[in-house]
Amino acid sequence: MGWWLLDADTLARGRFVVSPFAETVACLKLLHEGTGAHPGEQEWLRRVLPGHRARLAADPVTALLVRAGLGRYWTADFLTPTPRDDEPFEETVARVRAVRPEDAHTHLRTSLAGSHPDVLAALADRDDLPERAATLLEAVWETGVRPDWDRRRRVLEADVAARTARFARGGLAAVLDALRPGTRWLGESRLQVNGHEYPPRAISGADLLLMPVTPQRRGWVSWDDSARYAVAYPCAGTLADAPSRTVPAPLGALLGPARATVLTLLDSPVSTSQLVAVTGLALGSVGRHLRILLDAGLVERRRAGRSVLYSRTAAGEVVVAASPADGGRPAPRPAGDRS
């Protein structure tokens, strides 16, 4: 397994970063795999994947670059520079474009790990791979991420708020254990970052960044010049798991199906925009349900950055826990719901 040995200064400087570039890389991975983990991803792929495939079909060199760079076990390092705090997408992708061609080739050889020598040979004489990678990432950003970045950002900020609350309850180990499969706190200053057999890295005095992304099953680690280390992980927002939610019948009868659905979705802090996306209800309807739940003392709210996040109170937890799970029925899925 791959793990990092973190000193006290690095742990103390650990923080969450919401990165539009990391979100774009995660979406490129999703496009490359072509299979969504839930209805929201499947709908996004339906809209974006045909154009992406047409772009690669018209540019075979970039298609080979994607195949090589998004290796089965490792992503080429030059595709995942570690974002800086509040760094705009344009500045991060400029760092991809500035990578030396010889470094890009080295990273691709690591990514392929001896497989597909024909692909590597086809790219061997190219000195434009960083430019091609940057251009492709810009296309994914413009067509697939930027149009709904505000909504994605709210989802990511809600995830950060939920994990910050987890830190308050269980400490840093509880946060690191729950980031993504293969990542866990081993104790004695050791953080396992994946399940691969790579030599451990001793990290001293660096920035440790935790970066949520909305595509599920996507994650990676990166570092820049031993100064910044990052773990990109899939956010645990309700957009990922809402299709499997059920509303216990007694709770639905007490509150009404839609309001009960809203209450059951608030086991971690979420915004009204998330609830709209998950339930398919109109923004005004979600707002009315939240107001009634707030007035009843079942829900509380707090601000996180530019978002207002809602979660259940202790009384709300009691109401949900008191409803028997058996006899529950699926939450309503209104027409047009894309969660």
C-alpha cells in the first residue's frame, strides 16, 4: 500500500480546498470511463460524452494521450498539478501547458507501467503533449463543468462543512478514514493514500490539501515540489446516494411525502440547491418545507462561505430514527429529476 509519513506541521496545515481544476480532471476521468455511478452522472454523460468522443475521434493523438495519461492504476502527474488555494482554473491549466515535454513523457511511462508499448511509441516523438492536454482540459471545463460550476461548488462546500463537523466529533483520523476507499489513518503519523505498492513518502513542513470532487469513484493524490500534497476524493453529498433513499411510511404520513423526503436528506449539511437537484422539487417548494421544519425545531441552518447549509437537529434525528425502516417506500421522484 502507498502511505505518507506526516510530521506535526504538515498535519496542522492540513485544510480543504475546493478546486475547479480538480473537478475538471475528475470529469475527464468520468468521460474516459464512460459509466455513471448514479442518475445524475448518467444524465451528464448523456449530454457531454458524445461531444467529447467526437473531439477525440477528430484528434487521434490527444485520444492516445488520454488513454496513456489516465492509466489503469496511476494518472500521469503532469495532468494533476496540485491546485493552490483559490486558484482559478485558468492559472492551474496554464501550469499543465508549461510542463516540459520530456517530463510529460516520463510521467506517461509511469502511468502506463510497461503496458501498451505501442501507445507510448506513438507518442514518443511528440513535444506538444502538454499543450494538447491543456487544450483538452479547457474543453472539458467549458462544455461540461463551467456551465454548472456554481451548483457543483455548493455541493463541494456542503461536503467540506459535513467533514468539518465530523472533525469536531471524531478528530482528524475520523475525517481521513472516510475520504475514499484505500485512504485511512494508520496511526503513528501515517496516512495510507491508496492500495498500491509504492514506497512511503516522508512529508515535512508541507501543505496537505483535501480536495472534494463531485464525480463518484474518482480520486487521486498529487504533489508539487514537496511543498504541497493533495488528496482528491469523491464528495459524500446527497447527489450521489439519493436514488437509494427511502421515506418510512409513518414519517411520510406525518409530514407529507415531500417534506419527509427533505428531512431524511439532511443527515449531512446540504444547501437548498442540492435539495432541488436531488428531489426535483421547485426551489420555492423546498424553501417552504425547510421553513416549516425550521419552525418545528427539526432542522437548523448555518452559513458556510456563500452557501446556507441545512441539517437535522437532535429533535429531527429522533423523529427520523423513530420511524420504522420496514414498510418504507421510495422517496418521490418527480418528472424531470436529474439527481
